[in-house]
Amino acid sequence: MESHRPTSGILIIDKPKGITSHDVVARVRKVTGVRKVGHTGTLDPLATGVLVVCVGQATRLIEYLTTGLKRYRATIRFGLTTDTLDAEGQVLSRNDVSDLTQHTLQHLLPTFLGEIEQIPPIFSAIKRNGQPLYKAARAGKSVKIEPRLVTIYALEWIDWSSPDLILDVSCSSGTYIRALARDLGEAAGPGAFLADLTRTANHHWLLDDAVSLNTLERAIEAEPLGWQTYLFPPDRAVDHLPKLTLDDLAATRVKHGNTIRVANEQIEFDDTQADPNSTLIRAYLPDNRFLAIMELVEADENIWQPKKVFQT
């Protein structure tokens, strides 16, 4: 039987509908007893699906998980618009959709592919002057929101049963599917809002990797450390970076925050997506335990500096 289990790592939570991402963090913190818990890639309360939660030292890796591909299954309902752009808001308009056809929608979808300008919802956590926009919206204040560049990689048609269109969306971080629903509704004519949303992938984590909060809590009831069986190792957050295995001398220097010289042939590219020109690498002890993230500080001399060192 394994005598020791990690207390740091990454949990992939299948967020239920009706609670915030912060609520998920609070529940994970409560049931695990670990104080340091954080999430990446906020999901709205009405959305479900993949929420990446970092536990313990893995919270120091959150910055590496805020970018990357996101995938969603979205239900867009035409003929209604709301102030929040989703089913939670106040209805602003109702319009007839009897003339809206599958052909019209399929013709419109390609215009939303690629890099596009998108105006985020005012009911969002984006901060203006230190305050989330949703607070200004709830106070009835008028706020000008600048458009942002986002990328829609794919819009896969799943089903059209008027007034609902179901799409699989692949997009960049920072994309609001609520805003996509609004813009598609405006382009089609009768308006639309986001009726349902499930995140099916975040980075390389899929919905199949996710565990429900109830399952996590039942695991703890069966065994106090049972929740740790669902942990992914912290370095999964940076497995897209090139890898360096240190010898004992170099490992000691890195542990103490000192620079090391690294020959190019020492760096491994075990991920096909790894950037050969990356100025960051992940460093491991001789026994393959994750130790640090290193940053290139003198390219001509191949000098690398520990950026983040993790306890082993």
C-alpha cells in the first residue's frame, strides 16, 4: 500500500450548475482541509463542466493554465435577448423566429471564425478601475466596454431545433460564449441569448477527466485522503514546456536559487507542442521528481535561472 500521497496537485472538477467558481474553490478547501486552493478559467454560475482547480503548491502554476484552448457545448436560443446575455437575466426583447432557417445560420457561422473583435458582457468579472463590471451593471451605470481580440478556432454544428441551436465551440482564453450568442443573434436578426453551456475541455483536460464535488466528498467519507486519488501531478500544468533532468550538483544549485549552465542537448522535447525557442523549461531531480521552472537569462551562455522552485 502506498505510504504517502501528495497534498499538491490539480483537480479537474465537473462544476455543477447554480454555483460560482469561487464556491467550488471554497468547497474543495473545506473538504480537503488544504488552505491554498485556486481555480483557472472562471465559469459562470449557470455553466457546467471542466473547472481546473489547483491545490497546495500547484496554485503557483495557475498563471500557466490561464491560456490555452477552451472547448464548449453551447445552446443558443434565438428570439429572446437578456441583459446578462444568458438565461439568468431580464428579458429585453422578444422576436419571431419562424423565418429563421438552418441555411441562414450555417451561412453565418463562418463569419465568426478566426480572430475577431468581441465586446465582453457588462455582467462579467472584468475589472474597470479596480471594480468588476457586473457591479457597475447592477448599479445601473453606463459603462463603455472596449472590444477585445479573441480567436474562434471551430464552430461545429450539432443540432438545430428552432429556436435552439447547439454548437461545439473551440476558442481562445478570454472568449465569452455569451457574447458569441449575442452577436450571432444580432447577425441572424431576431437576437439570441445563451441558454446552456458546458465546458468540455480546458487546455488538455477533458470532461472525462473531471470529478464531481459529490464524488470527491464521498471519497473523503470513505477515506480522509481519498480525494487525493483524483489529483493530477502539479507538473501537468507545464508539460507543454521543454524538460531538463538535473544531475545532483545542478539540482543543489537550483534548490538554492542559483543559476546553471545548460547544454542544448540536455533539453528534452517530449511534448510535440513544446516550443524549441521557449525561454522557460521544467526541471526535474535525477529521480524524475519535479523541482522547478527555469528561465533563460543569458541566451549566449545558456544560463538558466530558477523562476519557481517547488518542495520535493
